[in-house]
Amino acid sequence: MNIDSAQVDKLLDTLADDNIRRDIMFKAVKAGGEVLKQNTLQNLRSSSFNSSSMEKGVTVKGDKAYTEATVSIMGDYKLRWFEKGTKARYTKGAKITGIDENSRRYALKRTGKPRYTGSIKPHYFFKSARQNESAITEAITQSIDNALRNLGIQ
């Protein structure tokens, strides 16, 4: 039973209990968040820097009072660096040899030249997972469809 949004609105308006309506909508939004999480994990696994600890950093949290779900990659701080990349980094010098007395602030004297220590190119695994809106919308509508079918409303 595939239904469009106008039919869903009519069917949800026919429900007498507001708590049931809110519960159906919350479960649907949470199902969409889970699909986004799975797409993110799939993109993350296909990248070269994948690790199981970083996979645990992708989380879904739901708020039933506001009927919303939040998918976050900030469970592991390293995921942000691989998502957005970093700028080029350099050292200030090799060895600390003392304190610079001519400076207005506390500054350390160093010997040697600065050297390049690297940068991380952005991989956009979360951004590309969010681009697939059709799968998320399909999961939401499927969840609503199943909930209405279980209630016996058609």
C-alpha cells in the first residue's frame, strides 16, 4: 500500500488519540534517521581510513517531545576531520633552545626550519549520505504505512 502525503495527513487526522499519532510520526522520523546512519556507515566503510571505533561515533538520537531525530558524527572527534578535512600544518622549528628575551610575550627560541606535517583531504562521507533523500523519505513513508496497517486503518 503506497500512499502519498495527502492520504497520510487524512489518515493521521482520523486517529482520535494524539499520543498514537505522535508515536507513529516519531517512529517514522527515527526510521529515517536510521537509514541516514546506515548510509553514512556504508560511505565510511568504503573509505580508506575506516576503523571500528570511528563507526561507533555515528549516532542517532531521538526526541519524542519534538518528534525529531538527530544523526551525529561527533561521537568520535576524528570523524569531523575526515568529513571536512584539515588545513596544511607546519611545525614551528625543531629544538627549543631557550626563551626569547626580545619578545613582548613569553616566546620560545627554536632552532631549525619549520617543516610540513600534513593535511587531511575531505571525504564528505556524511554529506554524501544526506544527499540520498529518496531512501530516507521511503523509510519514513514505509514506517507510517506499516504503523497504519498494524492499526487496521487503510
